[in-house]
Amino acid sequence: MTKQLQKNLRKQVAPFEKSNTKASVIQLINTLGPFLILWILAYQSLSISYFLTLGITVIAAGFLVRVFIIFHDCCHYSFFKNRTANKIVGTITGVITLFPYSQWQHDHSIHHATSGNLDKRGTGDIWVLTVDEYIAAPLWRKIVYRLYRNPFVMFGLGPIYVFLIMNRFNKKGARRKERINTYITNLSIAALAGILCWTLGIEAFLLIQGPIFLISGSLGIWLFYVQHTFEDSYFEENEEWEYVLAAVEGSSYYKLPKLLQWLSGNIGYHHVHHLSPRVPNYKLEEAHNTAEPLQNVPTITLATSLKSLKFRLWDAQNKRFVGFNYLSQISK
């Protein structure tokens, strides 16, 4: 893709960068409303059957993913025109999803500015080693990396570690506003959980919120993982790295069934989002359909996305993701 084509592509997407207050408010209502109703129904169903409760929590988890997308848009200042409105709604939805608004906004901005850059990995992204880096790594690092890349660890233990533990602490060098926002988020989470435990009982709270948290957390990590981990992704050293190419070639179009697309806030159009983070989630599909080059980006489906589980290392020479079994092939 030439420089001129990249420039034209950004121009084609620019008209979709303005949020619509009415659309944003409607999305808040049709997301937070059903989530609250489902939580109440889950509680009431405890006296009937816990299998019924689990079924309700699965649906509620889907809506919690949608709540996170609203939080995510607020972090990009794309959900509302007013920055203060984004910060307020972002902080509230951050409490619901267990994410400190200011801290995650900072890390995620770095992710967007460095995605696919081999020389600037490490903030807001998934740990990726190249084949050469893995071969040269000491044994302990190889073991840690293999554990990290194990699906049970990444999608099972990952949400517990990242959302419950990591998100509770400020990072070294965090700005004062960022630190204060983290403290406010933590106190709000503790207060909300305390009130629910006091009124409903600790057991009831855990039986409902536990599955919702684990399912939505696993889904969230899966969506992030699969949209950057596909065979012909994009990684370049800093000198060769280009923002537009990293966006449209290093972020996939995850083509989901309409219901799942709606619950996930159109985040499957991840290539559009990385090209222009200011496009609100409810305009991503329209932007994708308007700009023809965006329709030719790497596309994955529910079935083909499962193949990404075997991708572990980036082969810098052949510019593709490979599995650990590739190491035995090149050693022969």
C-alpha cells in the first residue's frame, strides 16, 4: 500500500470520527439496563436452580463485554463529544468492569501507537517473542513464556490476574490524576461489592458475579488475542514500521454472527478501530463498508479464529505467526 493510498484511506474514515450523543445514550440504556435486569434475574433464580442461574450469567457476561466496549470508547474520547462526559462514564463503566479508567487509557494509547512495532513491545499488548528471541532465551524464560501462552493460563487465569490483581495497583511513574483515579475506582469497587454482599449475602454475590466475571474476562482476552494473533499479521522493526499498515494488516476483521457482533460492540472491526480510534463503536461497520480497501484486510470467522490458538511465536524472516512445533522443523 503506497503512502498516497494510506493517506486516502485515513481520509475516507475521517467522516465517521464524530460521536452521536443520541446513539451513545441509547447504547448506554440498551447495555446497562439489560445487564442490571439479568443480574437481578440471576439472583432470583438462585431459589429455583443454579443451572438456570448459570445460564443467565452467560448472557449477562455478554452484556458485560458490551459495557467494556463503552468503557473502551470513553478511553479514546470517542463515545461522547465532551471529554468530561467520557471521563465520568468511563470511570463508572470501569468500576463495573474492574478497570481503572486513567491507567488503562494511558496503556491502551501506547498499544495503539506501537502495535506491531517489534522495538516497542511491552505496554498494553500481549507478550510476543520472535523465533530468534525464544531460541536465545534462557530456560526459565522459555518456561514462563510457554505457561503464559497456554490457553488455560491466558484465558482462565489471565482474567483473574489482570482484572482482579494488576488493575488494582498504580504503575511506577503514574501521574497524580492517574493514581487518584485508580484509588477512586478501587474504593468504588469495594463499596459496590460490599453493599451487594451485605444485602444479598456473600455466597449469592459470588455465585452470580463469579461466573459473569470469569466468562466475560475470558471473552475479552480472547477478542483482544484473536484480533492481533493470526498467521499473516504485521510486525516490523521501528525503522520499517508504519501506523496505517500496522492497523489494517496487524488487526483482523473478526466476522461474527450479528448477535455476537452486537454484544461485542462491533469490536470485530478491529482494523477500522486501529486505523482511527476516534470512530465510536456504533460507526465501525459503516466505516468498514464505505472504504473498499478495508474490506480486503485479513478476515477471520468463529471457526477459523480457533486456529490462532496454535500461534505462539513470530517468525520475523517469513513474517508470520508459528507454533512451537516450528522450532523442531528448523532445527533439523
